[in-house]
Amino acid sequence: MRIEEQQRLLGILRHGFDHAGEVHGTGIAQSPLADFTCPKLLAAERQTFFRDTPLFMGLSGDLPKPGRYWADSETGLSILMTRDEAGAFRAFANTCRHRGAQVVPDGRGKRLRFSCPFHAWTYGSDGALIAINREQRFGAVDKRAFGLIELPAVERHGMLWVKPTPGGEIDVDAMLDGLEDDMAHWGLAEHSYGASQIIEAPLNWKLAIDTFGENYHFDTLHRETLASDIRGNLQTHDIFGRNYRMVFALVHGFEEQAKSASNLNEWPFRSMTLCVYFVYPNTIFLVDGNAVDVIRIFPDKDTPGRSRTAHSFYVMPGAKADYAGHRYEERFDSFNAVVRDEDYHVAASMQRSANAGIQSHVLFGRNEPALLHYHNVHRAALGRPLLEVASA
Ligand code: FES
Ligand SMILES: [Fe+2]
């Protein structure tokens, strides 16, 4: 993010810190609860968003050196990501060309050879089929034609992108659609991998995304947790194509800065704000003063009312001692106390309302414009009618 842009955002937050924060939407929109319960819609979403669309998977720090790998099945297709011997980021369908078994169990590690657990066909980090166990007994196979099936994969601005379908290319600039400056600015390639967790929750994947879409709820749902750290009802809103950026003000960082320096030029943007990005179609990306979080949200199999949140965080170079000391569990504890135990807990009750079918719609207010954006970019991709602002 350019310095001028940081100052523009700080100016908005400073004004809102002293006055009531502005609202950005033009009216109220109605959103049907059937979007969270319909198996047919989920089948279309799985294909469009989790097979046909390039996905932001993680950061360069997931694969810091040649020989590192990461196998991940959250999209529904098992994907093997590697940094090959030449240092290139590669992605493959993690499925054996012999009989289709998953070659590498989900997880991370360091290995340049991958041996399938079923009959021990062996592949390299570049996907090449290197060896067939007892080849003479099996029969002649042209190994060059039976490497792992490669998937489009691009590393840019320290971000790792994969399209879970073979063929075609990934245009990262088109996916970021104006966020390139921000991503280049954060120095993501220099962040080191911290840890990962999965949160399984009884709520639709879009409901999980929605919980990151407004801070109208901070002073109520999070009054005992996040509200003491982040100012509620105050945020900036910017749209970048299908993506979205909100910036929140940290309660203490802002007050301290306002006292010590009146000139915005001197304000350390990153240590006084939390940036929340929605990166189309399913990722929430958080930037704070010490680390960044990649939060990828997926449907759980074919169940509209269940989701899986794959959360990894990455530590900024020169981060505070807390992170240099690798106190990762504490970071997850505080994240889970807010997101899992408060946001997802209440969103699970919204899923139960949707399942009960008593109420047909819910409302997105003028102060919740990101929700309207998220739902409409998903609707547009599926050729569905957009939600309209119903009243001022
Ligand atoms: S299925 Fe992998 S070696 Fe047989
Ligand atoms: Fe929340």
C-alpha cells in the first residue's frame, strides 16, 4: 500500500475516532437464507469457486526452500505444492498415475521424492515419474507421459496461487485487480511461516466469510474480547474489483499516536491498524503489526451447513518478541476465542435459523456494505441475480 494511500486511510480513521464513523452503503439489502442451505447452489459453487477459479493458497514462507512441500485437500481436490530443486513453485494433482491413490498425505515437510503408499511409484518434486516399483513385472510404461498432473501455479508478491484444474494460466494481476500495490508493499515474501490450524464449524462457508465483513458487532458480540483492542463501528471501505479492503483502528495504537504526533506522515500505519482483505473467492487476509493471517474458507464436502476454515499465520521480519519466541499457541488461543467461540458460534445459530426455514431473508444495513459486495460477487460469478439495495 502506497504511503499516500496509508495517509488517506489514517485520515478517515482519525476523523472517525473523534466523531461517529461514517456509513458507506446507500440502503438496506435483503439476502435470502436459502443461499446457505441449498445443495444445488453448493454444487455450482464448488465447481465455479473451488475448481475453475485460481485460489490464493498461502505465502512463499509455506515453501521456504527447494525440497519443501505442502499437501492440502481443502478445495476438494488433493493438491501437492512443492518448491522444486530449481526453486520454482509447482502444484500438482496429488493423485498417483498408477491407480489414483493420494500420493502424499496432507501436511508439510521436506522431501524431494514422493513415494505412493499403495505400490511405491515414486515422483520427483517437479512431478516427474522417477521409478516404477518392479517395473519389469508391471510392464513397459513411458515414464515421461505419467508424471503427476500439473496445475497452474504462480508465486507473486510473496503470494502462492493455484488453480485446481489443469490447463490455462493464472493472471494474478487480474485476480488482485488493484490490490497489487498493497500486496507488494507488505513484503510478504519475507514473512516466515508460523503455524496452521483448521476450524470445522456447522455453518455455510459464506456465513463464515460474512463474520469478517463488518465491525458493527464488535461492541456487542466481542465486548469482552476484541472490543478493547479494535474500535467498533469504525472502518474504511474500498473495493478492488471482486476484492474488498477494510481497515480498522487499534484502540491503543491510535490514541497513543494521536497524542505523540499530530502529523499523519509520522504515524506508523501497520502498528496502529488491522487491515482486513477479502480476496475473491474465499480468502480473508489480515495484516497486523507483527504478522499476517491467511484464512481460507471452504465448504465441508457436500454439506451446505458445514464449513472448514484453514488458517495459517506468518511472522513479519523483526516482529515483536512474542512472535520471535514462537508463542504460536497463544496466537491461536486469542484468535479462536474471538472467531471460533464468538463469531462462528453466533453464525452457527444463523445457520440453524436458515435450516428452520421460518424466515426467508436477512438484512444487510448501510453500515455493512462489504456483505452486499461479497454476496454479489459470488452471485455474479454464478450468473445469479444480484441483491439490490431495497430501501434508503
Ligand atoms: S496407486 Fe500409487 S503406486 Fe499404485
Ligand atoms: Fe467478529
